[in-house]
Amino acid sequence: MKCLFRIGVGVAMALLLFPYPTVRAADRSEKGEKVEKSDAFEYPELLVTPSASKRLKMEAAQEEKSVWTSHWPVQTSALMTLTAGVLGMGDAGNKNDKTDANGQKVKSDAKPSVYYAGLAGIGVGTGWLVTTVLFSSSYRPYQTGQKEIGKLPDKDRKDALMKERFAEEYIEKPASIGSRLMWISVFTNFGTGVAIAASAGADETKVAGGLAAVLAFTPLLFQYRWQQVMNYHEEYKKKIYGPLSDVRFSIDPIILVHDEALSPGVNLALSF
């Protein structure tokens, strides 16, 4: 009987103790997973979806389809400026061009101011058309970035972080170039259009100059795909860490035991 009793106690103890290491291992695994996720929040480049490298790959695959149409807002503005410039060079000018400061008539062979404004319009319009054609024929930022990123190692977390940060640089660079092209185009075409409209004598030249000034803002309404991609990526990255949702004074139960004052607490909402 004593032998059977000892065996039964031994079996019971074994059944109680056997799953314990398994539970402990599960706890350690869960804690390790939580620590890994917690550490990952220090690197939003690794958490954003789609990642910069994935976005770069997607855009590189579609780049050739829109390469000749990506500059159409700038080209539309440039064509109108060019048209106004041609009309301006053939315009006789307004009444201010026919008399000098003393009210005396000037010689007939003198060029009116609208002529030089039109000449500037032709230069600005032609310059932008040539510039955009050159960009379309040779500039492939996403394909170049994809090739360079593909050469980088991807063995561990450090390599992955480096890869994503380089991918972000290849996304930011064309967006910066597109922003500069946009603003320079707006200022040059608007200024030239206003100059032509202000110095023109014929109504059609005034209308063309006015349209050139208005259409100069087309690149602001229809931004480059480069800028849109950058904005999308930054917006997705911001969503990793949600905004501050609430600020309130909370009561700490431990502090109440010691009859101390309220403690300020801040509640943060994270959206994924």
C-alpha cells in the first residue's frame, strides 16, 4: 500500500510539474515578441505599409507608362506662354509705346515694349518645353533607385533598415525636384504672361497674355506623381503613431493610499 501510495503521489507531482516549463517557455516567447514589437516602433521605416522599398518597386514598374505625360501641366502653361510670346512680337504695342515721357511721338522703327515681352515669352515657353522633353527622355528616378536598392544586402534587421532609408531617399529626391520645377514654372510663366498682357495693344494679345498668366498655376493644381508618392508615403508613416487623443487628470490608486494629490496623466491613442 505504501508503495502504491508513493507511486500515486509521484505521478500526481509529475503531472503538476510537467507543463510548467512549457508555460514558462510560452511566457518567454510572448514577452520576447512584445519586446521585439516595442523596439520596432523606434524605426517607423520598418513598420510603414507599403514600405519604401515596396513603393519604389511598384512605381518603377509603372514609370514607363506615364513618362511622356507626367509634365503635361508645365507643358500646358509653357505652350500658352509661347503662343502669347509669338503674338506679342507681332503686336504694335499700346499707346504708351508711341510717345515718350514728354508726350512726343517716337520713331516708327522703335520696338514696342510688348515686343521684348513677347521675346521673353518665346524664350520661357520654349525653354520649358525643351526641359520637360529632356526629363521625359532620360530621367527615371524610380527605376534607378530600384536598381541601386537591389544591390544592397538584406541579411538582418540592420540591413533592412538601411535598405528602407535609402529607398526613402530615392522617393524624396524626385519629389524635391518636382517641387522646384513646379514653383519655377509658375513664377516664370506668370510673370511673362502678365508682362505681355500689360504691354500689348491688340485685344487678342492681351487675352493670350492673360491666359498665359492664369494657366501658369496649372502645375499647382495637378502636381507631379513624384510629389504625390512622397505625400502618400509620409501620410502612411504618420499613421503608425496615432495623434494625441486625450489629455486628462487621472487618479493613481497607489497615491490614494498615501493621501497624496492627483497625478496628471496623458492618454495616447495609437492607430495601425
